[in-house]
Amino acid sequence: MYILIRIGTNDTRWTEKVSRTKKTLEDYIKSKGFYWSKKIGRYVDDKTTGISGGSGTDYVIEQVDEI
């Protein structure tokens, strides 16, 4: 199982989506304009210029065990 976690300002984190496959979550955030940043290690966008990291919202995908 994979969890899509949205990271906002001040490192606030929310669980946004859960999926059995990572690709489903990647497709979901890529459709919203996010891409993987190797430098930051998160999915970021470039919607707002002048702010490091784009809009101030980043995403990470974490793998978890299903019970």
C-alpha cells in the first residue's frame, strides 16, 4: 500500500490518498502539475514564481504495510 502525503507550509502533513500501487498516485499528482524533484526529494510544482518549491505545497509517497 502507498500513501500520498501533502506537505504544506511549516512542514504540515496531511494524508490525501491511498492506493495499492505507487503509479496510481504518481499519475494523480502529475495530472495536477507536480513532478519529482531529485534535489528536494519530493514532488513539487512551479505554479508560483518567486517561491522556492512552487506553490508551497509538495507531495511525498510513502510505502506502508497493509494489515
